[in-house]
Amino acid sequence: MTAGTGRPIAAGDVTSLVGVRRGETLYDLVHAALERRVARAAQLVEPVLERYRPEALIGASGQDASAFDANGRMNVSMDGFHAIGRSMRECAERSRARLLLVQEGGYARTYAAYCLHATLEGVLGTGRLLADPIAYMPDDASHANEDIDSVCTEHGRWGLR
């Protein structure tokens, strides 16, 4: 239900709220943001959540973005999955929304379980309980900063910083 109206959420509500272009979806925006960096993605998502105040947040909890998944190879480490889980928890807390994670994807048998564990550590608010046994790729957020800054500029009316 949309906040304050009691009517079901329509696709146009999400499109106008998030500012996606015709043919793009909310998934496209969030996927692009998360692919670049969780902290920068929060700058896109959190102001929208604060303004909209959903009753529930539903997040896909797949590990196919890990560095060792043949289907994804987006180089997300356990630290990255922990940050995603923490961000989801913080967004739900800030919005006073229920949080539901739906398990999907993740085909690197040896690493997917570690990444799921790290995601849940973030959701539960614990520190890192398991060390990452195989991550080795450095993460450089500077590559995406210009793109994220341009999205924030274009969609500044939503309070993006």
C-alpha cells in the first residue's frame, strides 16, 4: 500500500519515486548502485526510503555477485556482502520497516555459504565472525564515484547527496 493513500502500489509510483527512465526498472537502479559500492548506493536509496517510509523491505539475497561465482563475477567479497546486509538492516530500521531477504542465486559452492554467512552477520548487526578464506581482489570505489555523483545530481529533488 502506498503511504497515506491505502491504495496498492502501482509501477508508476515506483518509477516516479526513484526516477528511473522508461524501460528501466528499480532493479536496474539498485543493481547498478550496488555493483559500484554499498556506501554510495545508500546515498541513492536511503533518501527515497526516508521519504516513502515502506512497511516492508524485500531484498534478494543471492551470492552470485561474488568474485568466485562463474555466473556473476562482480568481485563482491565477504566484506561486501556484510556491508550489503548491514545496509539493508539500517534501511529497515530507519524506515521502521520489516526486512525480508529472499535467498536466490549463488553457484560457487565453496564461497556462496561464506558470503551468505557474511550477509546475515550484517543483517544481525554482528561484527565479522568468519574470516574470508579466499578473497584477494582489492576494491577501488573511485571508479564509480563520477557515475554515482551524476545520478545524485540528476535526481537531487529526492534529497540525494
